[in-house]
Amino acid sequence: MIRPALPADIPAILAIWNPIIRDTAVTFNPVEKTPQDLAQILSDKAAAGHGFLVAEYLGMVVGFGLYGQFRGGAGYAHTMEHTIVLSEMARGKGIGRALMTAVEDHARAGGAHSIFAGVSAENTLGHAFHLAMGYHEVARLSRVGFKFGRWMDLHLMQKMLA
């Protein structure tokens, strides 16, 4: 089941997100989220009309997806960027596909024309997933992320929603 994230989901979301932040090159951000950070993100997304959704499986939150405006300013008001993160338990069950579809539908309903994903070059599964979901690589940004003592590339992938 895909549904809007609630404040009560914060511990489960952190339990999924922080190991990804801490232990992988999926994100270049090395700073783990706090409950206060996540509460603010939930509040900001709601105020902006942007989605923050969770996926439940067997009664547990096993993934989440959120999106927001790609860049600041009115000229980018219809271009979004998303984040999708799944727990190990959720992988290979179609949950990521359902979550991505729900995020895209929410963005489309809010007037989004296109949506981007910034995918670490080291995240080959994420790259393949986005290709399978109809995203196209539109740019490769060389050595823009630094984590674990090394520089990493970022692939920008885009899908038209309108």
C-alpha cells in the first residue's frame, strides 16, 4: 500500500534512510537525518503541495518517495526532482515501481511537466530501475560528489510527465 507519510512514520523512514546515507554511495550526502530534520521535510513538502509517500508491506513501512521543485524560482515551478528509497525487504517485489508511479502521479496532478532523478554513477541498480521506468539519461556530471574519500559522478535522468 502506498500512502502519504505521517509523523508517526519518522522512525521507520529514518531506519531505512540513514543506513543508505551512512553506508552507501547512493547519495553523496554524508550527514544522517534526525527526527527533527525529517519532521521539517514532511512539513515543507505538505506546505508546498509536494508528495512525501511511504510504501507499506506486511504492515511495515518498507520504502518512501518524495519530490520537490528541481531548482528555485518560478521558471522551474513545473520541473521536479524525486528521491525513492527502499529497504532490503522491499526490493524485487514491485514496491519501487508502485512507489515511483505514485510519486509521478502526485507530481503530475500538481502540474509537474517533468521530473528528474540524480543517480550516483555507482548506483547501477538505481540507474537500471529508472531506465525501466521510462527515464532517459540527459547528463553525466563528472566528479561532482565526494564521499568515502573519492570523487563520484552523477547521472541526471529525466521523464516527461505531461
